[in-house]
Amino acid sequence: MAGLIRAARRKKGLNQAQFAALIGKSQGMVSRYESGESVPPGDVIMHCMHSVSPDSISSDRVQALEQLRQAAEALLSAIITLQEVDSSDA
């Protein structure tokens, strides 16, 4: 994810403070996203995905996007399971 955030910021030609203002976060938070110390929320990820064109996505970014897709599928599966458990308790 860190590479995606950095790539989106650089593609826009912004420093971390400018990019942070654009996405409504602090410069420190952008730094933590880019270092991999923190995981950005979905809205930031989506903004960055739209900012980076598919032809400029390197293999590490493709891998990060695949991991994101897998995490989304796992989350959706968990939500469905919780709904099924909740409806069977009713």
C-alpha cells in the first residue's frame, strides 16, 4: 500500500504536506502511510488508485492491490456470516 500512496502523490507532483491537504490528512499521517507504518483508510486508497494509471502500476503495486482485493473479500465474507448468524438468532 505504501508504494501506491507514494506513486499517487508523486504522479500529482505534490510533497507530503500538499498531498495530505488534498486528502484531508496530516503530513505525518501521509508519511506513516508511505513508510507502511499505518494502513490508509479505504477512501484514501480509492483516491490513490484513481490517481495512478494502470500502465504505471508496477508489480509491487499490483501485488498490493491483490492483497486489498483479498482483504475486501474476507471482510465481505465475515459480514455475510455475521448477518446469517444474526438472522438465525431472530
